[in-house]
Amino acid sequence: MFHVKHPARGSMRVSRETPSVSWDPWEQLDPAQREQLEHYARLLQELGRHHNLVSRETLPELHRRHLLHCLALTWRPFPPGSVVVDWGTGGGLPAVPLAIAFPEVTVHAVDAAQKKVLAVRTMARRLGLANLQVHHARAERWEGAAHYSVSRATAPLATLWQWHRRVARPLAASPDAWPPGLLALKGGDLTDELAALERLDPHLHVRLWPLDRLLGDPLFAEKYLVHVAPEPEADASVR
């Protein structure tokens, strides 16, 4: 547990938000999407033997530890036509689940490890994911553009925000969709990461949802869904 401070004037705003009821992301997927995710799980196990795509110890609980974890990002939708970049995609987590859940969204999976990139490209082809593009590149050198950045255990929040704001493009999203920005799946005490993020850019609003409450699963105790975006006033002043 970490303390969420009340912001002083001119400082970064941090909100801890607790869902009133838990939610099952699998229920919002149609049968074809669920079958695609099952196929993806089989591919992760098959290719993971050679490429170390996920920790071998977690394979018996792949659906819970990896797929459910990544599907937490679907709590709000990404708008059709929007662009998402996954920094350090590894075995395609969360890029592949997001590409399956949002077929009208373009997802870019970026990783510096060529073997993992080749494995994710193979999986994307076998899954028929035309909306998933896979790039062999370092995050700080990727030459694309996106409305959203996503990350799962890749880098500290300040680093992720630097990567995001370099490629970020504006988007008028509907109120029910995620506001454009950074979405990260994080765990543990985030006090130091939040302090470093504030030093980098104090004009941000950070929202945190505890995943054990959101997903109704104690496995995710001390794990969070984190959304980072410019404060509306700061965003407007930049434009």
C-alpha cells in the first residue's frame, strides 16, 4: 500500500479510484474473440518453449496471470480508428489481447528483442490480426505516432511518459472511452515512481485502480491499472 497525497497548487494530481463492483472482462468478448484468445494462449505455450515469451512458472495459470491481467485494460474502450503502442511487448502482452478485443483499433507492438518480435509476428499472422503491427525497435527510437501508450512491467512511469509524449497525437475521445494518454499495469509501492513522474511533468493527472477490486481476484493485490494524461488545462495551453 502507498499513500496518495492531496496535490498542492501546481503539482501533479493523483486519484486512487476504487470500483464499486468487480468486473469480468471476458464477458464483454464475443465467442470468436474468446476463441482467438484461447488460440493465442496455445501459441504462447508452443512458441514460449523456444523464445521464453512468459515465465515458465506462470504457464499453468496463463489465463489468469497474463490474459486476465492484460484484459483489465479493456475496462474502458479504445475508440475505433485510434492507435495504441505497446512498449516492450515481449510475448505480445498486452498488444495481442488488445488487438483481439478492439479489431477497429491499430495496435503497434514494439520490442528491442528480435526473437520475441519474430514470435509475435508469427502469432499475429496465425491469429489473423490485420490490425496488429510488430516492430523491432527500442522504444525511444520508434518512429511511429499513437494516441495511447500501454505497458506491462516494462519501465518506470517517468520513462514510459517520456516515450509516450514523444509520439503522442491528440484525439477527441468520447466520454466513455479512455482519455488519450498512458495506461500501465503496475505493482507494488509506486511512491517513488509517482514522485519521479511529478518531477518530470507536474501538469498531469494520474488515476489508479486497484486490480484486486476491479477484477475481483486476490491474485492482483497490490497491483494497479494506472492512467496518466495531461491535466485538461495544461493540455489546452500546449495546443
